Amino acid sequence: MLAINKILLALSLLSIIIISYQSCRIFTGNSKLSGIYQAKSNGLGLKYNNIQRRKFVFEFENQMKLSSNSFDNNVHRLKLDNDFIPNYYKENATLLMLVRNHELEGALDSMRSLEDRFNRKYHYDWVFLNDVPFTEEFKEATTFMASGNTKYGLIPPDHWNCPSWINQTQFEINLKKMHHKGVLYGDSKSYRNMCRFNSGFFFRQSILDEYDYYFRVEPNVYYFCDFPYDPFKIMKQKHLKYGFVIGIYEYENTIETLWDAVEEYIELDQQLTPSEQHINMSSNAYKFITDKSKIGAYSPITNSHSDYNLCHFWSNFEIGDLNFFRSDKYLKFFNHLDQKGGFYYERWGDAPVHSIAVSLLLNRDEIMHFDEIAYAHAPFNTCPISDSSLLYQRCRCQNPDDNVAITPHSCLMRWWKNGSGKFFMRQDDNQS
Ligand SMILES: Nc1nc2c(ncn2[C@@H]2O[C@H](COP(=O)(O)OP(=O)(O)OP(=O)(O)O)[C@@H](O)[C@H]2O)c(=O)[nH]1
Ligand SMILES: *[C@@H]1O[C@H](CO)[C@@H](O)[C@H](O)[C@H]1NC(C)=O
Ligand SMILES: *[C@@H]1O[C@H](CO)[C@@H](O)[C@H](O)[C@H]1NC(C)=O
Ligand SMILES: *[C@@H]1O[C@H](CO)[C@@H](O)[C@H](O)[C@H]1NC(C)=O
Ligand SMILES: *[C@@H]1O[C@H](CO)[C@@H](O)[C@H](O)[C@H]1NC(C)=O
Ligand SMILES: [Mg+2]
């Protein structure tokens, strides 16, 4: 018996060394960061990572910060309770999936994953939306997979279809042009309906009237770690309006004139009296979407011809406040973009539209990077970097090298730098 214990001890020490080696890599010679950020990361890595964190995990008494940008230093102090929490005060929120009937298998995969990692403890509702009626088969399978109530909404045609004022001749010409240029979904009409719907209409569905918050889910996505908290609770407690996990650069050939429309909107807003203005440049995250300076060794991927650096929150995951989207401030912004026709003549995505909207219209502290939520939607995934998160949250991440968070594709470093960022890095700036 003793011998077995010793072997187990040896094995666990070995695995600590391996984990420690892996997590050290971002801070050492093999690093993808460089220059000033590399030096900083080295310093901060020593201060906040590895040994200190491990001490925390195994001794439960160290006050060190666990995760690079955690909203709460002590997030793992609470023992993760994997059972349903009786009498839990749920937020006024729902999980939300826009999906087609033939995507049932993928929808069930996503549900299974999110239920196991999060919702089975909370039993939030699921709302499903579709432009055609859901089949009985779809409703039955998803209802049995959900731990909360399920509801099914049919999108009114005028919220989904191409509006009549779009010039169909021009539209068809552009579809062909974009197809020949090899633009992703360049010739798809339904993809455009979907993007415009997700930009301007999802929050108007009457089935969502009874909720304050939504958590967007798509078919075929995965969550690799237990949620260490109820993200809806964080949204409420911290007065947040928008949460994301991945930020990347948009394909410029889908949004050639989007930024022109945005700039026009900013100018219109600036002509209003201060009390009527919706854009506050000193508190919003404008710099996050416009800064193009190098980050460490990285040149921005963008070769944007406009001031927009193409950064957007990857909206296939998002947790948002429906009241923000329902507000005059968002609707006015959306209507301004919509009447340009770019959802059809080009192929404006809901991700850049949401991202630009929240970066202009919200206070940057109302936008949250959910550092501890591990997520995959092909072709990217993200996982926490902190060792204690990986252990405590029972993560089963895919190849850590696939983690998009700190790669040239990612806008996360820009968020740290010019968004509401990496709080502890800013603190460190002030100290030195
Ligand atoms: N009901 C309905 N849902 C759609 C339609 N097109 C797309 N969706 C849903 O809208 C979301 C985004 O569509 P996706 O096809 O996943 O688009 P994407 O994430 O940009 O691209 P891939 O996932 O790489 O294909 C998913 O939840 C889809 O199920 C449609 O025509 N009808
Ligand atoms: C629609 O677009 C075509 C092609 O650009 C153009 O020739 C036509 O005049 C447009 N129609 C209207 C009503 O604007
Ligand atoms: C939930 O949110 C909706 C929409 O904002 C609101 O009408 C409703 O009163 C809220 N319900 C509760 C219990 O707060
Ligand atoms: C804009 O934000 C700044 C900083 O938070 C604040 O001091 C100022 O009052 C805001 N301006 C308006 C018009 O709300
Ligand atoms: C982004 O942040 C950096 C560091 O705080 C700052 O020097 C830079 O001016 C910001 N970029 C923009 C466009 O404001
Ligand atoms: Mg998708």
C-alpha cells in the first residue's frame, strides 16, 4: 500500500513538472511574445504563475492571482460544486441557439458539452430560433438534452429575408463578383440573412422578451473546462453588457465599406449636443479597434485601408445584455449601417458589427473577456493558461499549441493593451 502511494506521489510530482514545463514555455525562450512584452511577461510570470500558483492550489492559503485577467483573484477559493445548487438564484437569462433542423447532431454536441460543463448545475432555459419551423424530431431531442426549459421561436420573414429596397440586380452582380474573388460565403444569400439577423434582429424576437441576458451557442462548439462561475451572475454583478472569449481579425474583403459607414456615424454623433451623444471617446474601447501598432514582434495581420484594425470579438460565442441591443443607442447605430445595404452588397458579419458597436457605444469596462471559459469553434480554440484553472476546472483542452489566445491571429493582446484589458498589467504599469 505504501509503495503504491509512493508511486502515485512520484507520478503526480512528475505531472506537475510536465505541466509546469508547458506553462513556462510562454514566458521563456520558445516564446511567441517578444521585446518589451516578453520582458514584462517574464517578470509577471514569475510573480503570478507557476510556483506561486501551485502553492495556492495545494496549500489553499496563498493570495496570488490565479489567472492572467480573472475578474476575481479568488475565483477558485470556492470549491467547485458539481452538483445542482438548490435554491440558487438564477439570473434572468437564457442560452440561445440559431440553428437549422439538419444541424441537430451538432446542436446536441454543443448542448451536451455546455450542460456538462455549466448548465446542469443551474438549469437555465434554452431558446432555439429558426427561419423555418423546427421539426418534432429536433424539439424532442433538444428538450431531452436540456436541463432547463426549452423554447422554440419562428423568425418572422421580415426579420430574416433580404429587404425589398435592396437592388436585386446589383445584389446578384456582387454575389458573382465576391464568389470569383474567393470570398468566404461570398455567394451565399442565406449566410447574409443570418448575419443581418444576428446583427439587428435576434434581440427583437418576442420569445426573448422575458430575458435580460443571452448566451449565444452554435452547433458543433465545445467547452473544455468546468465553468468556475455562473457567467450570467458576473454580468449582473459587474454591470457588464458584453462578454467574449476569442478576438481575431476579420476578412477585409467582406467589409470593404463598413468602416466608412461607421466613421460617418461617429461624425453624425459628434454633431449632437453632449447629452444626446451616444459615443464617449474617453471611456469607450475605440482604441481597441483602431490601434495598429506592433504588439511585441507581431505586426498586425490587418492590411486594412481604413482606420479599422479588423479586430472583432468572435461572436459565435457571446454573452450579452439584451437591453443594450434593444436600446435606442444600438438600434440607431444598426439602422445607420443597415440602410447602406452592406449586409447584402458586401457580406458584413455580425461579429464586426457587434464588436464595433460595443467598442463605440459601451464603456470599455462593460466588456468582459471571460478568461476561464475554454471554448472551441472550428478552426480556433482557447483555454485558460493558468495551471490552477486547468486543474481545478478539470480541463480537457485540445493541443495547447492550438490555443489561439496569444498567437498572431488573436486580438487579445490588443484588448489587454487598448481595451479594458489586463488589469494587473495596468497596475504593474502604474507601479513602475
Ligand atoms: N435557422 C437558420 N440558422 C442558420 C442559417 N444559417 C446559419 N445559421 C445558424 O447561424 C449560426 C452561424 O452560422 P454558421 O454556418 O455556423 O456560420 P459560421 O460560424 O460563420 O461558419 P462555420 O461555422 O464555419 O460554418 C449557426 O448557429 C447556424 O446554425 C439559416 O439559414 N437558418
Ligand atoms: C440597380 O442596379 C443596377 C446595376 O447597378 C442599375 O443599373 C439600376 O439602375 C439599379 N436600379 C435602381 C432602381 O437603382
Ligand atoms: C426579465 O427581463 C425582462 C426583460 O428585460 C423583464 O421584462 C422581466 O421583468 C425580467 N424578469 C424578472 C423576474 O426580473
Ligand atoms: C465620458 O467619459 C468620461 C470618462 O469616464 C467622463 O468623465 C465624461 O463625463 C463622459 N462624458 C459624457 C458626455 O458622458
Ligand atoms: C494603445 O495603448 C498603448 C499603451 O497603453 C498606447 O501607447 C497607444 O497610444 C494606444 N493606441 C492608441 C491608438 O491609442
Ligand atoms: Mg459556426
